[in-house]
Amino acid sequence: MALRLSLSKWSRPTARASSRCALSTATAAFPDYVLRAPTTDVTTLDSGLRVASETVQGSETATVGVWIDAGSRYETARNNGVAHFLEHLAFKGTEQRTQPQLELEIENMGGHLNAYTSREQTVYFAKVFKDDVGKAVEILSDILLHSKLDEAAIDRERDVILREMAEVNKQQEELVLDHLHATAFQGTGLGRTILGPEENIRSLSRTDLVDYIQQHYTAPRMVIAGAGAIDHDQLCGLASQHFGELPTAPKDGLELAMEPAIFTGSDYLVKFNSDDTAHIAIAFEAASWTSEYAFPLMLMQIMLGSYNRTQGLGRNHASRLCQEVAEHELAHSVSAFNTCYKDIGLFGVYMVAPDKKVDDLMWHVMNNLVRLVHTPSEEEVERAKLNLKAIMLMGLDGHANVAEDIGRQLLTYGRRMTPAEIFSRIDAVTKDDIRATAAKFINDQDHALAAVGGIHELPDYTWVRRHSYWLRY
């Protein structure tokens, strides 16, 4: 599992006097590469469309894209899968370009055009030479605002998406995490998959696609972000020119409220007696992007760490959980995760283990989760801070990563934090903050669990629930 760490802001940045002191002192000690990081220019057009960019002097290439505040959680049970379906159709031809013409134009530029859909966002982006930024913005506007949504293309794409679904279902990690969301957020938008159920893929109509666009593809819900060889004023002009026809409100004028996510303690188990490997994900209800607990949770993820037996580190991991897993040969891999959404999150551990080790593995995992409530060490916290800073900086290598960071943060927070601010917030977290965060989200709390494969040794829900706290320590 790739380690994905989400930057966040606290809802009360100066909640404590000690935090203010820590922020000020830490900032003064930051190296130049943090304090002199490139600025992010942000402009909001009259339509509400936001344009944001980071210019890298001397760069010959750029990444520019459109980040849309719309994903699978904004769908209903009836049209679940429509956002992902639209992503596929965007490249199948517009009113001005056929699919071959679009592909040839991008190829002749030496460019790269791509898109993805998540539970809360849809993204279309292009990587091009600096002289082709204007053409890239024009193409992005064309595929977003003028896609033909041809009936024949829609029918052809159904089979493509169904094949994609079959491939995704072969990836146990993707499958288990989908099951985890389904059981943790059952009955809500976050519990539905991004691809949607097979029956929806076979039945979604052109009207469903158009309705989704008219409801969600509005200027205030979009960010045009660029990084690299980008001139911000030029990007603003291009956005006005090519995205000027974006509506400022849904067609009927009614902005649909986001369906709240409700966490349900539960489990989803699929046992195969013939399988000798178990894939397990356990998670607790956690914090949103903007929660004051966001940074402590990121550090807790680092403290729990990740282990893969192919890495060869054995018992030399810094993480106590990983040390125990390696010493007792409990799992093929273990990885902590912290997934944030607008109003909620999931914090937990994903495991792949031999079927005969599952019982022991679950004991060690639960024990290490609860240990954060009682006995995290200063050494662990400081080491996690250093690792988190490194991961966040390395995550900004390359124009594409920077553009992604800009677009996501603008949609999530309404602004982009500087590396200095991020480092300050990391440094402000104390061991007591870790304990308080773990006490709130782990100690004696309900959990969600999804497991597939050889899970005959997996303890039942009550056992796991009982091990979410210590009677004494």
C-alpha cells in the first residue's frame, strides 16, 4: 500500500499559548529551502472559479489541470458510478475534436493527458512544454465543457468499465478497502464505490451524465491549478477565455447539500476455506481534513509504520508494531493508514497475513493501537515528526505533484499552506497530543473491519471491540 499522507489545517490554529510559542520558535529554525519555498498565487474570477499556480523559474515543462469538488460521494444509489463514467467519456471526442484528433493533438505536442476520480474529487490534467500551456488549457476546457457524450461511445465504454471493474476486483487491497468503506459508512455516499455497481454501469444513460454535469460542474466548485513553467496572469487569462462559460450555479439553481457520512461499527467478512492468505483492514472513525486532530493522526500513522517482509529490514524497523510483526513472522505486510474526507476520516491498519497467524497478528495490532493511548514515547514522536516532514517534502517533487497539492488543498481548505506552516504544525504536536488523539479515536471505540480470504482464525467483532482498551497499564 502506498503511504498517502494528507496535509491539513487545524480548525483552531492558535488554540493554546504553548502552541503559539512552538510555532514561532520552530519557524525561526527552519532551513532556507523551507522558508524560501515558491509562493502559490491564487486568483478568484468573477464566476467563482479559482486559479492557482506555482511558478518554477527556468522550467521548460508544466502541469496544468482542473480539480472539481465532485466525486462518488455526491452520487445517489441510482446513479452511483456516473462521475467515473464521465471521466472515461471525456476523452472520447468533443464537438470540435474526434477521439483520434484529440489523441493526435496531444501526441504531437509531446504532452500527456489524464484524469482520475476519487470519492470527493474529479481531476483532469495535462503535462506539456511551457509553450503549450495555452493549448492544454483550451483542450481541458473542450473535453470538460463540450464532450459529445455520444450514445455509441457510452455503450462501448460500458464494457471498458466492466473490464476495469474485473481488474480492480482482482486487487485484494482495493477490494478490501472498498468493503471497509461500505461497512463503515453503510447507507451513505462514502460507502459506495467509485466505479459503481455493475447494474448501474449497464443502465446509466446520457441523461444521467448530463444531469450530473449540470448539477456539479459549476465554477465555484472548480480550481484550475498549474505548476512549473506557468505565468499566473497568463493562466488567469486562459481560464477566463476558455472557462468563461462555466455556470456559477446548478441548472435548477438548487445546490444539493453533501450527504453526511455516518460511521457504523461493523464488519464485512468473506471467507475462502481454500485460501491460505488473509487480507484484513481495521479502522476507527477519525478526523476530517480540517480537524485539530489531523496532524496528530498523521504522526500516529508514521509511529505505527509499515512493514513488508520483502524489504529485508526485519526487526530493524523503528515502529514497535513492525518489530513485533517481523520478530514473530506474523504477516507478509502491515501498513497503517489515515484517510481524510471533508467531514470524517478512517484511521487504521491494513494487513496481509498467513491464515494461521491471523489470531496472533490481531492481538499485536490492537495492542499497539491502544498503546498510543497510554505509552507513546518522546523518541517515537520526534522521529515521526522528522519522517513526516521528509515524506511531505518528497511528495512535492515534480510539477505534477505540486499541481496536485495545490488543487487538492484549494478544494479542501480554500487555501494552500506553505511548507513553513506545515512544519510548524507538525512541530507543535506533543506526546500529550498523541495520547489525547488516540484516546479520542481508539480507546474503547467502535471499529469497522473488512476481511477477505483465509480468515478462519480472525477473532469476532466482540473480541476486537474488547481489545480497543486496556483494563490497566
